[in-house]
Amino acid sequence: MVAAIRNAEWCAWFPEDYRWSYNVMLVFAVVPTGGAEVGEIDRVCRRLAGHVGDDERWFREWGAMGDHVRGLAEKAEARGDRRAALAHYRRATSYYFAAERFRFPKDEEALTSYRAMTDCFRRAAELDDRYTIEHVEIPYEDTALPAIFISAASSPDDRRPAVLFMSGFDGNKEHNWFLGAEDLIARGVSVLSLDSPGVGEAVRFRGIPLRHDYEVAGGAAIDWLEGRSDVDADRIGVMALSLGGYYASRCASMEPRFKACVAWGAIWDYHRIWRERIEAAYAKQLPVPGEHLVWSTGTSSNEEALRLLEDFRLADVVPRMTCPFLLAHGEDDQQVPVSDAHLLYDACGSADKTLRIFTNEEGAAQHCHMDNLSIAVPEINGWLADRLGASAG
């Protein structure tokens, strides 16, 4: 176990273990957007007390809460209460997401839990009459990437700006929903939330591994968006969090069709980050178990994975960027040092570029601001909507 350092106050439920504390905070972070309930989180954490570091226990307890809340959803549906069912399915989505994250290997039991997560999100989407939430396929090389599209348009020919929204090393398209998608829609920006290479369903069920040239996936997403009558092809941005700070920066630098870029968390040299983690035998602050690296890259050893990560560097890439660029980072980020944010910002070639460091004093200072999304998300989304010329209409 690696302790959670507390240079600023944040919800470190299990302070002796950063990974467990950070992932509990991920669940707390989505309470305001309907992704969890404080009482349910508290119940799981109390059951986990005294078992810190037992990832099998983590898997069982979070999965049990997912089963419980999904049961509430099914009962609500049976009695015709769509609103209650929708809310319960959304929360069950988050609990299954939390459960599966630490489970290695990704055996059938893990994949069953993950399917329960995607099924709950789909059912919630079907019950949500406020939006048309489409599960779509993005053609990609000789296969396709799964995605969710939510249009901000008021009619099929109302052409709105759109953002390609990706997660990072260990997120997924469903969790992105709770990280500001509704706020973007309210601001007049359509959202394409993508399970990109090495992420989500793409790696679990389609065997699509992590790759350095993320502009291939980014370009495929733009091609798909350009084919929609409700998207303004001249106003497409890209946003991604955590390792997605690399994805988004790489895409915007190599694919000129992106008109704005948000790196929600800096990545400068991902090879160095993982070399240091491996040399420390994972005795560093990680969001998931170290085994995730070999699995997501489709390699067979740490050495092979590190060789693949040699190209996950931005020093020779981001000077090519010309679109508006926002880099948001937390002062107390324990996974990626704030110094990397300054390196990335200084190297970016965009004339319109903004570095936003959320400080310990104001909050939202942890990795990707999960300790206070209510501060960070409106500022990030407001910047993006402004640069894409959006209006709620």
C-alpha cells in the first residue's frame, strides 16, 4: 500500500492507501450528477474498513452494491416508475465501474461485472426522455470503436459544435457522462464520448490496445461527426482527462480539423511516469493496479510495455498545435507532478493557450480535480463552449 499524501484537504477515506482513497473519491465525485449516493458509498466503505488492500473484497463489496441498486431499478420499472428506475440504473453504473477497476486478470467474472455496468447505463439512457442518447459505432481501421453520442441540436438540421470526449488510462465512455456531459449539452455543445484504443469496451471486448498515434482514433471520430447533419464540422473540439491529456494534445497537434483542445490533466512523458512506477515496484500513487499497463497495451511484460511507451512523449508533438488550448491541472496531483503541466504548456505552439492550476486553497487540486468537480467542470466547459462559439439556443 502507498499512503495518500494530504497537502490539501480531500476525501481520503483510506489514508493509508492512495489507490483505494482515490477511487472512493471518484465515486463521491459523481454524486452531484446522479452517479452515486453518499449513504450507499458510506455503506460500502464501512464494509471495506479493516480490509484495506484486499482488492478481491473491494470487487465483491462494490459489485454487491451495484447488484442491490440495479435491483431497485428493476423494481421501480416493474411498478412503472421510470424516473426512479433511471436514477437507480445510473448509480448502479458507477458502482459496477468501481468494482471492476481493480480486478485482474480480466476474467469472465470481471467482464460480467463490466457488462452489468454497460447494461445499466444503456437502460438508463433508454429511460431518459430529456435527451436522445445514441450508442454508436465509429469506423476505425478494420473494426469500430464504441461510443455514445448526445446531441445538443434542437432539430436534425440544427448544426451545433461538438466535442470528442475521451477518458484516460482507466476510464470509459459511461463514466464521462457524469463528468460534465449534461453541462456541455446545456451550453450548446454536442458530445461524442468514446471508448478509445486501450480503454473501456474497446480493449475488453474488442482487443483494441493502447497506441501512441491517437490521431488515428481522433481522425476517425471527426470523420464520423462530419457525416452528421446536426454537427457543424468547422466547430469540433477534443477533450480528454488523465492520460487523455496526452490523447487530446496529440490529436489536436496532429489533426488540424480540431478547433479547440482541453487537456484535463497534463501528460508530458508517459514513458518516464511508468518507468519510475515500475522501478519503484509500484510503490507510487497509482489509480489502478500496475497490471493494468501490460493488459491495456496488449503486451506480455513490463519491458515490452515500456518500449511501446517510448513514443508517448509530447516534446516533439505539441509545438505543432495551433488551435486554442486549455490545460487544467491540480496543484496537489499525486499521480502526475505539476511541473509536467508547465512543460506541456510552455511547449505548446498555440497562440491562444491557457494554463489553469487549481490550487490547494481553492480545492479541485487532486488528479483531474476529482476532489471538487463542481469547481472545475463549469470552468473547463465554459472555456470550451466559448472557443467553439456555442450558445444554448
